[in-house]
Amino acid sequence: MKLIIAVVQRQDAGDLIEALTAAGHRVTRISSEGGFLREGNVTLLIAAEDYQVDPILKIVREHCYTRTRYVSPLPPVAESGEFYPPTPVEVQVGGATVFVVRAADVRRLTPS
């Protein structure tokens, strides 16, 4: 068994979760925050058999997009009376960060 932990952008999460559940996978969604721009992310937890890992990663790849954003860097230190407006910097954000770890035991508990 494997535990797939996928950190994706919030904009990609809805379609990704729909695609994963349509393919028969159970997904747990956790809201998270972090990364370079401190933006909202979604962390998905997916328990899978070893043979399901590659198809799941393919679905993640198909639904998580890289985007271009422009951010303003911190202004440089200037002498008194000088002002240099920071020029926006182009950065790539998005895609997915995926961890695949061995799971010794996975159980789905239901009320008795």
C-alpha cells in the first residue's frame, strides 16, 4: 500500500478531486497554506495499491497547471529621498508537489 500526499493549488483542486473520484479513488482534502507566495493550497491524501500509483499520478499531472504570476519584490534599500519602485518579477507557480510513501496499514473504519 502507498499513501499519496499531493499538494496542489486551490484552483486545481476541484477538478482534480472529481477526476480522482470518477476513477474510483477515495480522497481526503485538507486546506493548507504555504509555498513561495504563501497562497492557499489543498493537500490531498490518497491511499492506493502499488499498481494504482502511476495512474493516479497521471490524473494529477493532467489536472494541475503551471501559471505565470507577477510579484513585486521587496524594495531595495535606498538613500534618504531616493525611491526606486520595484519592478514586478515573473514567477512560475502551480503544478503539484507529490509525496508517495509506504503505508504499512490502511483501514477504513465504519461505525459498528
